[in-house]
Amino acid sequence: MSSSAAQPFWRAAGMTYITYSNLCASLVRQCLKEPYRSEAVSREKVHFNVSKWVDGKPEKPTIRTDTPE
Amino acid sequence: MLRHGSRSLFNRASATSMRWRRQFSTDLPAETAEDTKFVESWKKMNPNMDPPKTPSAYMKPRPPTPANIPSKLTVNLVLPYDSVLSSKEVDMVIVPATTGQMGVLPGHVATIAELKPGILSVHEGNDVTKYFLSSGFAFVHANSVADIIAIEATPVDRLDPNLVQKGLADFQQKLNTASTDVEKAEAQIGIDVHSALNAALTG
């Protein structure tokens, strides 16, 4: 229906909406005053591991974590 | 033959189950136009089986536009980790849409608006509460319910002006030194967010 409508600059650069929105949120969190800022930092923590599967076997996973082991 | 058997069982049922049956028929939601076409073509192909329900039969119907404009707007402001406002009755909200500040009054036409980083102001009588939203969406429904979703929403007094100024200067610097499209986009986003924060603090 809509032929290439004018895209926002971040989409033209290859960024998805979720990436854009999360980036805006983390920038706002970094501008908070002290007690709120430390609470906000916990909201940004991420812990996951991704492993690609080849020939039915998982390869070595890449682990991305902010929690200290 | 077995089919007829179950039907006669049903007819033989007593008055109690008749009441039960009546309750069922009122529980069924009205089928939408797509459903009736599907049901008709199903019956043509396969008159012996009951047509399966389609997803729209399970959905709640869209809230109807009430005949009189309600006097208050019901606002829900939700974040991924908290519902800041939950069915709060207010007079007006002003949302920072990408197309500009948009005021929503009770009786507003159903709208979906993408939000840019900016201030959401909630007006209730003479009180105005302001929240800085990081970005998100605002859905206004025909029954004067407004759902505003954002990832971060803070009252303006929790923002630190020094950090905002510093951030703005940093990202302006980054925009000058950026080379790839992604870096430029990130720097531009940084500038947009920090200018909005700045405007929120000084405005």
C-alpha cells in the first residue's frame, strides 16, 4: 500500500525500532539522579547465552552477562 | 447415526440443562463478517461437522464507541517493569507524539501514535503531573481509554541537569567524529534524547 514511506533516520541506518527504543531508554537512565540511577542500572542487566547448532550439535555458546559469576 | 444419538440425548435433557444451554448461547460472542463467510463455505463443503472457531471468534470485540462522550479519560501508563498509572480517571493527557505534542481529551477519535522522547503531562482538575518518556506508543481507544506504553518514564525532578548537559555535549562531539551510518544514527539519537531531556528540565 505505502510505497517506501519516508523512514526515520535510524531505520535508514539499519537499526530496528526495538534497538532504537532500548537505546533511548538507556540514555534516559544514565541521566537519572543518584538513588534512582542505581535502581535503573539493575534494569539494564542482561544475561543470556546463544549457541548455534550445526549438524544437530550445539557449538560453543557465546555468553553475554552482566551478573558477576 | 451416532450423531443423531447425541442430539436426542440433548433433547431428552431436563429443565436444568435447558437453563444451562441458554447460558451458553449468550456467552458466545457475535461472529464477525469474516466468520460468517467462512462458516457458510464450511457448511457447503462439510455440512456434517461443526465449523471450527477462527481466531477472531476468541477475540474480545473492539470496545464500542459510547453514545455520550464520557466525562473523564481513563489512562494506563505502563512500563515493562511497572504500571505507573492504571485506569486513572483524568481530564486530559498531552503525549509527545513524533508528529508533535498531541492532546487527548475524553471522546478522542481512536488513534495509534508513535512517541518520541518527551514529556507526558497528565491533567486532573488543576493538577498536572509530568513524566519524561523515553519513547513508546500511545493507543487511544474509542471508549476514551488511553494506553501509553514506554520503556522508561520518570518524573522530571529525578533527572540530573548536569548529566544531561554533559550527555548533550558528548553526543554532539560523537556526531562530528562519526563515520559509519550506525554511529551517526546513534549519535543523532543521543542528541535527540538529550535535547528533549534538556527541554524538559528547562521548559
